Amino acid sequence: MKTETRTEDLRPYEFLANNSKEIIEKQVGSHRQQHSYAGTIIGFTVLFIPFFLNSLAGSNQTIQLISILPVALFIGSILLMLSIFRGKPLDQALSVTKYEDLLKKSYKEILHYEIEANKVSYLKNNASTLKANKRYMQGVSLTTVAIFIAIVLLLVNTFMTIEKAPTMVQVVGNIKGQLKPVPNNSLLKTTRPITPRK
């Protein structure tokens, strides 16, 4: 009587191990990309605040008081973005220190251990990424509102400056050896007889 030896199909374990590893890699990659976006927003905000304040120099006192609001929103956005960088680094599943112990186990046990390690890492990382996403979205919202208010204030200040601009005068002609300022509205023409040269 022949005995059949069947090898256990480990394809489901391999699939789950690879799939869970890809999920962790995507999670870490998304977190790094978010850090990059946060750094870009911080850089833009830091450059925009001095430009905004310089553009409102010498403007109406009311506009200068209102300009405190977008500056405060910008500062709040910067603090939220910086808090993302203060978070703990994400866990990347299987630790190198476990390799020696895993060498004593079977292939199935190694795959099972990797699946569990990826699962634990994902759950731990998920709490950090959710908190970081919330702060990031709050920072983006504050930056958007601050930019909108800043643009409105800059436009209002520009229109008010145009309205307050003094009326320009133009020198048209020389009457009795003195220059006489003439308003723009008036049309003053001096006619002199032209004598042909001999």
C-alpha cells in the first residue's frame, strides 16, 4: 500500500504576507508624502506673511487691525503642520532583530508571523496617520481661509489707495515767464503767431 505525501499549499499565506507588506509600504509612503506637502505649505506661508504685511504698510488702520486675523490663521496652520513632524515614525512591520528566531521556524510559521506583524504594525500606524491627517486637513483649511482673507484685504487696500490718490497737474505752457499749473480737466491752449524766417 502506497502512502501519499501531500505538501501543504502555502499560497494563501504567501498572498496575505505580500499583500499586508504592500499595505504597510503604501501607508508609510503616504505618510512621507504628507510630510512633504506639509513642508511645502510651511515654506509658502513663511514667505507669504512678510509679503502680505509689507503690502499693507501705510494702509488704513482698520485694514491693519483686520490683517491680524489672517496672520493668526497662518501661524496656527504652521503650528499644526509642525506637529505632524513631531509624531513618532511609523512601524514597518518585521523587525531585523527577529530574523535569528525565525530561522528556527518553518516556512509556514514565518509567513504567519509576518502576516501578524504587518497587521499589528498597520493598526499601530493607523492611529498615528489618522491624527496626522486630521491636523494636516485643519492646517490646509486654516491656510485656505487665511489666503482668501489676505487677498480680499490686499484688493480693498489697492482700491482705497487708488481713490485717495491726489489729482495730478500738468504744466501746459509758459505764460509771462512763469510756469502755471493747470488741472487735468481744463484744456488750455496757447496760440502764437508763426513768423516765417527770412
